Amino acid sequence: MLQRVLIYGSRAFIAIAFALPIYWVLVIATGYHGAVYALPPVWVPLFHWSPFRDVLTHTHWSRYLMNSVFISAMTIILVVITSALAGYALAELRFPGNSLYFYAILGVMMLPQQALLVPQYVMMYHLHLLNNYAGLIVPFAASTSGIFLFRQFFKKLPVSYREIAQLEGVGTLRYIWRVAVPLARPAVATTVLLTFISSWNQFQWPLIMTNSPAIQPIELALSHYMQAYQANWRELTSAALIALAPILLVFAFTQRHIVNAVAGGELSQKD
Amino acid sequence: MGEPLRSGMVDSPRSLTEKLPSWARWSRWREVLVGYGLILPSLWVFLVFYYGPALFLLYIAFFHWNIFASQSTFVGFHNFVELVHQPVFWQSLLNTAYYVVLVVPVTTLLALALALLLREATRIRGGGISRALVFLPHVTPVVATSIIWVWIFDPNFGLANTVLRFLHLPQLQWLASVHWALPSVMIYTVWHSAGLYTILFLAGLATIPRQVLEAAQVDGARSWFTFRRILWPLISPITFFVIVLVSINTMQTFSQIYTLTGGPHGGAGGPAFSTTTDSLLIYQTAFLYEHFSLASAMSLVLFVLILVLTLGQKFLADRFVFYR
């Protein structure tokens, strides 16, 4: 009995320790003025929302927020389309180079991103993709894990569905869009969620590929603001809260699905 | 009879279309064309933004060039010679090594311990919640959460020193100190990423048949013995996978170093280059000082280092990892 209490207690303690810094953003953002400097620290959020409201309405943060929303939404749409198409081709169609493409995608996963930034910047410069929305979206319009996920799901579809569709004269694109993708709904959900998280959290790419404040996503704006006015803790944490809130909301409702997707579905039997 | 069919021929359209009626041959060709059409969008992205730049890196590292000038001159290994004469380059390699050597074992062991603790979490009420909370930091944006960690590491008002004061330990300067700035970044990194690897370990543990563990318990095996002789060998493939992943990721840490060490402490990578790692130096050389030739030479060094590390770990794994 004591052992069980110990296990559950330590489990709860550890979980809270991991979440504590995120909770602290809320405490400081909605605390009284100067609460950050209080000793001993204030532990409870006071829910003074006025600095938060000022940040949302009187500054450029809403613009940055909309930039992030737009970039993430476009990336998600494109990733789902390209992943579904390539995943279908890899799973169902026989063409020379099918398995070669499979390994080429694995190869993309192995490329060290930090070593590629300089040549990527040159490429972006020559394609005129610096400093515009397209440059923040198009390079992320294909996802290696998304393609593998759709491939895995499409492989499980019965062959007879495709044969019937062929006999009925249904085109491949129509079949993918009307039959295969709706049947692979978990793959769509996983791809949307994981793309949203990676796209929303994008920081280094916009830092390098843009220098105009009008198109920068909220993470980049936060970092600029942080370097300029670090002492303004309440506004800073309020802005951080704006960047965090969508992720926290999405995660609160889909954590089971996300954790399972990251675990490669291995945990699903137990849930 | 002709030659026996070679296995490589099976996929080629010709071998498949021979001796088929013309409509079937057309539908076979159609399948090939549709296949290429469907992979084209993603293939284009991978070629233009990933494979193209990777090949391009091999080229530009051996040239003296500038992004805005049209001509470039072949200089052989000159960029690399210039690189090894930069003390800050060696400093960055040392910092990266220090960072990787500490973060990899700490993260791996912590993730394994958390996974063992959180195992069977979903069998009890609220167990899934603690699993989710451990994973939560990994999905949060780095800049937004770095802000709060800058406050935690604040020497005067931060939570870190408050805890040290409570424990009657000497207080630290954290991000403002040459000795503690990089360890502070390590703490953030472990906090931010341990959840991911915990989940990977949990996935590995979930594949171990319950009967194996129950049999060990019936035999009266002690828990350390069960772990060392049964669990550890069974999860060694996933441990290896996690170690490779943590190493590759930590060698390329950028965002938290840039954010945590920037601001009032005077430029990212400080104080006194104590947190300048390879990826930060590449960023600064290329995009702050616009010294692209040098930055591409550094990128190629990093590329090769990561490749060697991956292959070296693969070699070790072939000798020591137990695959079922």
C-alpha cells in the first residue's frame, strides 16, 4: 500500500514539476504589477487580464498571431494534400522508383537541418522566397512522416475498393479524395496535429528567411520583443501566453491522440 | 525459354506489360504516369529545399563566393584552412561536445526512469494525465517557454535561486555566468525534450509481453535483476534509437540557445562565447557577419560530424544491441 502511494505521489510530483514553468507564464501574465519581483514568489494567478487585453488589442501582437495562424493553416492544408497523394502512390501504385522514393524520404529525415541552412538560404534568395509568406510555407509543404503515415493507412485498404472504383470508371484523384482519405481519418488527424505543432513552433526558419515585421510569426516577434524590452515581464509573458494558448488548447483536447501518434501507435492497445 | 526473371525486373513496366492486351498495357502505363504525378508535389519540395541544398553545400564549401555577387572562385580547402585558424570555431566544437556529452546521458536516463515510473499509467485513473504533462513541454514553442525560463534563471528574483536558497545551497548567476550559462541551457533542453523520449521508451516497453515480466516475478526475481537481465536487453533497440535521436538533436540545438542567451546578457552565445555552439556559430557567421564561405565550410564539418556520429553509433549498436 505504502509503495503504491509512493509511486502515485512521485508520479504526480514529477508531472507537476514538468508543467510548472508553463503554469508560471499564466501566474506572471495575470499577476499584479511587479509580481515577478516578489520574494517569496507568488504562486497563484490573480487573473488580472488587462495587460493581456492591452497586448491583444493595442499592439501588433494580433497581427503576428494572424501571421502564425495563416502560415500554419496553409502549411497544414498543403501537407495533408501532398502526403495523401504521395502516400497513396507509395501504397497502391506500381511504378519504377516506388521503393527508391521511399528511401529518398527516409534520407530527407536523416539530413541535418542546421548544416543545410546556408545553402537553403541561397536557394530561397534565388527563388525570390525571402521575406514573403510563400517562403515560410512552401518549404514545409511536404512532410516525411505525413507521407509514411498515409502510406501505412492506405496499405490497409481492401484491394476490392480500388477495383470497384476502376470498374466504375472513377478517376484516381476522385478515389483518393472521396474514398481513401475519408477512410484514413486517423492519419489525417495525426498529420494535421503534428503539422500544426511544428508549424506553430517554427522559429529559426522565419528568423533567417524574413526581416519584415509585417509577415513575422508570433514566435519570432516574441524573440525580438524579448531582446528589446526584457524588463516588461507582464507584457512579455502575456504575449508568450498568446503564443502558448493555441498549443495548450489543442493539446488539452487531443493529448491522447498526439501521445499515441508520437509513440507510433504502440500505446493504443492500453488506452 | 528466355532468361529466368530477375527480381529487379518485376517492378519495371516493360516486363509487366509484355504479353498483355493493349488496353491492359495502357492501363499499366497509366498507373506509372499517375504514380509519378502523385509523388511530384512532395518530390519537388524535397529536391528543391532539401536534396538540392545538400548537394549545393558540397559545392559552395570549396568556393569563395558571396550571395549577392554572381561569380565565385574555386579555392579548394582554403575555407577550411581559414576555419581551423579561428579560435571561436574550436571553442564552438568544445561547447557542442560538452553540451552533447552531458545532455545525451542525462536525457536518456531520465526518460527511461520516467517511462518505468509512468508505465501502466493508463491503468489507473488520471495516469494518462501525468504522461501528458511530462510530454507537454515538448509541444510548447521554444521562445514562449524560454521567456519564463529566463525569469526562472534570474539571479535575483528567479525560481531557481529561490529553490537553492530554500535548500541552503549557494546561489548561482545562471545565464549570466560563464560556467553556468551552458548548463542552464542544458536544463531547459532536458525539460523541453525529456517527454518525447519518455514516450518513445513507453512505446518500447509496451511491446514487451506481460508474460515475460510475470514469469520473472513468479521466479522471485528481484526488481533490479528483472530490470538488468530482462527489461534492459529487451528495450536495448529502443534505447539505442533514443540515444541516436538525442545526439542528433542536441548537436543541432539552436532556438533555446539563441533565446535564452540573447537579450540583456549581450548577444546570443554569451557570456564570452561560453554558449556558442556549432549551429549558433554557423547562424552568426552566415546571417550576422555575412561570411558565407566560412559558414558553408562550418556547415560541411557539422554535416560530416553528424554522419560520423550516426554511423559510429550504428557500428556500436551492431555489436551491443540485442535485437529480437
